[in-house]
Amino acid sequence: MNGVLADVRVLEQGTFITGPACGMLLGDLGADVIKIEQPGTGDPFRAFKGGLYSPHFQTYNRNKRSITLNTRQPADRERLYELVKTADVYIQNFRPGVAEELGVGEAQLRSLNPRLIYCSISGFGATGPSAARPSYDTVAQAASGYLKLLVNPANPRVVGPAIADAVTGFYAAYGVLGALHERARTGHGRKVEVSMLEAMSHWNLDAFTHYYSAGEVMGPFSRPRVSQSYVLECQDGKWIALHMSSPEKFWQGLARAIERPAIFEDPRFATREARIDNQEAMIELLGERFRTRTRLDWCNRLLAEDVPHAPMYGTDEALQDPQAEHLQLLVSATHPTMGEFRTVRPPVSFDGRRSLDVRPPPTLGEHNAEIDALLAQSKGAA
């Protein structure tokens, strides 16, 4: 991994996705992330698919060490407090008020370490009429207006991955990095707060801007219609995606690729505005054409005409694409007991150096002895 945060120690007392995602992002940048877990069970995400090492847990917990502490017990709480004295960042995603009950509220930890960056992640914020409500990914997507942009009214069901959880973790890490930068100048820590509702509302910025600037309430087909985006099935049952955007040259290239140069003589397709208004007719026309050739054939024809496109890969194909292989997106490491761990590397390179090294997600309490030795060393130094 790229060690731009190699001198930063992070304590993460997080579960499921938001807190762990924040910790993972900082770990990907080289921070020493110590994950604090409940003895016996650990992060509930561990057990989502049998055992205590589910793929759900693995996704957001690479590049970390694990220690088990029951902070309701005085002895374990004291061990945590000793860790806090050595830390730069503390992350939690409890409901408002729970951290204080556990003895890990901001005031409690800052009294031990005034330089601490304290990151608190919640569902709806620390105060207000909804502060105490439970929140998960779908709840935050719905409350922010984002889910309505994803659900097809003709077949209304929740689709896609846990966007709100992951996005909130990104924003939390973004806030922590800002606070670390300021602390380098002032010497003082900050409390960083972010809720899932705030994160997803900001993520949904385009829809809100359209509403407040133009009175437009966007729906699931608003952006794809304006951007002229398409997904089309090919002869072999595989799919391809097009994003035609606004340059006319892309449409000219597409017309040549599908061997329909006269398409623009049809008033429905003569201009960008006409194509936006008549996208359903364009979908029908393109759908008929693309079913006549294989996906590979279409990719070659579109590439020759410089048309913005990509195969609509599944996860079983995407990282086998030659460009993905060139970028070394798939990385792996071997855990001493759990075996091979494969994942997607962090996307940011520094000075041309990709982050190709990864620490597999820890088993529960894997680093208890290691971290206890660290604490003993710190006490001895004090």
C-alpha cells in the first residue's frame, strides 16, 4: 500500500459498513488501523455468511489489525484508553448517545488525548426529530431522494449495492483527512461528524440542483435520457453500454458502426434535442441492430469509430479486461489461516506508484497479543 498516512494510528470501533469503510480507506493510505471488536462475535458483518469471515466483512476490513475488547468491562475499557493515548483518529458509528454509555464519547476520549480526531458517524445526525431512528443503506437512500432515481416505476424494487453505506464512509474519511491536515497546523484535534442522510443528500447534489435551479424533479430516466445512455443486448446474449453525450461526432460514428448513415434524415433523430425527446424510439432502433452481431464484434466496430462504449461486464468478467489487467486492479495476499485473499486495489497512485500490497482482513482478535505488547511498550516508555 502507499504509505502517505504511515505515521497515523486509527482506532475503529465500527460495525457493518460506514465506520469500517472509513477505516479501510485510511488503511489503504497506509494508516495503522486497529479494529476494536466485541469478544466472541466481533463485527456483526463477520457472520453474515457463516463463520466469522464473511465476504461482507472482508469487503471493508482489509489493511487492519483486530483486537477484542468489551468496553463495558472496566479492565478492557482501560486497555482502550491506553490505546487512545497513542492514537491520532478514533472512528465510531453508534447511534447517538451510545458512545457516551460505553465510555467512548468525544469528551471522554479527548480528555485523554487532546490531539485526537474523533469521527462520529450516524444515520440521521446527532440531534433533531429523527436522530434516534435506526438507519441502514436503503433508509438513507430513500430519505435523501436518491433511491427514487434508481427504482424503475414499471418494476419497483430496490436494486444495486449498498451505495449509502459506502458513500458515507468515503465522506467520513474525507472529513478525517481534512482534520488531520488542520491539526498539523494548529496542534488541535477536531470532532468530525457525518450522517448517512447528509452524505447521501450531498451525493444527490445534481438532482437537488436541477430542482432548485429549474424546478425539475428528476426520475430514474432523466439523466440517461439527457446523456443519451443505452444498454443493448447483443446476438450472443451479452450486453453493451453506450454513453453518447453531446458531441455530434459520436453519433456520426455510431451511425457508421451500425450501418445506418441515413438515420439523421429521420426528424426524430436529426438533432440532439430530438434524440432526447425520442429516446424510446432510438432504444428500439438500436436494440434491433445490436441483436444482429456479437458483443465482441460490436466492440470492435465501435472502437474503430471512437464511440464511447464498454461491455456491460459482470464481476466475473470485469477484472479480466485487458485494461483492468494492465492497471493491476486485482491484487491478492495470503492470510496465515484463511488462505488467499483477492480484492481490488485502491484506485489512487502516488508518483506513478500503484498500491499493490494489501493486508488481508483480520480474523477476530488476531492481533490481541501484538497490540497488548504495543501497550506494554507504551507504558514502559511513559
